[in-house]
Amino acid sequence: MSDHPLSLQDLCLYLEALAPTGLAESWDNVGLLMGDRAQPIARVMTCLTITPASAAEAIERQADLVIAHHPLPFRALKRITTDDTVGSLLWNLARHGVAIYSPHTALDSAQQGINAEWSARLELTSSQPLVPQTADPLLGAGRSGSLATTETLAQFITRVKRAVKIEHVAYVGQLAQAITRVAIACGSAGDFLPIALRAKCDALVTGEVNFHTALEAEARGIALVLVGHYASERFALETLATQLQSQFRSLEIWASTHEHDPIAFV
């Protein structure tokens, strides 16, 4: 990188190259969501979601930019006040000069994005997008690939838990059923079930699905491995912080240490 002080625009250009906003779903809200592109940047925090805890961390550690996977705001706002959680978070970050950038579904679908990293962590071969783009088949939503050797669902679940360092998953299927071809879609991705079926996948790994999607998967004989929304994506924000730090060595960059999965197990 050059010696000139880094600006918010410098970070935006890098993030756009990493996860082009054109890859995002039409309903999404991605890119620079709040901030002055000319603003100098010295400290950057990544997180899955801007919450009261992660926002307080960004302010306390004097972050100039928060890169949050989930957009804030997500929907159009008519007013920004402290009367609600979204308004309060935006107001507090803005008055402390903290910009917000969200890559969301663009990062999900990028060539080196979340689903691609899932594929690598699960050691899948012949990995490709579940929904490839017409212009570039290497890019697209979701991922599918094959295990080197067939495993039982029980063995595959162990592989999934090890890949993202978690102790619990929910699943649909029979633990003895054979798994060779796998579909991946991070976050809340029940809509990918019919696509995984058309791709002749034996299992779909995702964060969460609704009850009726689980019933449909059971009826169609495809296994579901549900790691939770947080676990399906959070690791990628740690990866992103590492990538950014290697690219922008003059900056202080970290993944939030205060955010956590709001869903606990007993």
C-alpha cells in the first residue's frame, strides 16, 4: 500500500473487490451504509452483527469503521432516534464518528467468501456455486461439492462441528445414512433446499431453517445439518479481520470480542 493516510474510500474499494456488491441479493442492503468516504481510518472492527455490545466495543476502542456482515440499517428508515434499538445504535455510532460497511450476501457468494470458506473447511472437492452467475460460473449463491469418501451422517456431523469449532448442531436425517455430495448455504437458507435436491446433494449445511422446511427435507430424504445462524457465519468475520490486517498493516484491525451467539444451549 502507499504511504498516504488511508481513507474510508480505500477500505471500500478493497471490500468491493473482495465481495462485489453486484453479487448481493436484490433485497439486500450492502456496501457503505454510513460514513464519509474521505474520513481517515486508523482502527477497524469486524463483527457479524452490530448489537449494543459490539457497538459499545467499537466506541470504547475508538474504531473508525465497523464492517458488519448483517446490514445496519437493513430497511429504509423514516427517522433515526434513540426510541428504538436500530436508531439508538446508529445515533451512538454516528456521533462517535464510526462508519458502517456491510458486505452481507455479496460476501456469502464471493469467490473467497463465506460459503467458499465453508467448502474449504469441510474439504469438499469439485466445489462450485449452487446458483452460479451467468456471467461468471465461479461466482454465485451457496456451494456444493463432494467428500473424498462417503461418510455416515454421524461422521459428517463430527466433521462440521470440527470445521467451525462448535459442540452442538441440530440435524434432520438418519445418523447412519450415507453422505457424499454436500450443499452449503450460510445463514438462514431454507430456500436452498429445492436447489440442493436438484443438485442431487445428500446433505445441506446451513445455519437455520423453519419447521416445515425440516419436514420437507425429512420427506425427501436429504439430511440437514443446522449449526445455528451465528456459527454459520461468524468465523468469516475473523477471517476477514486477518485478511484486512495483512493488506493494511498500518491499521489496527480486530474481530469483535464482545459479540456472542444470543442462543444458548442447556
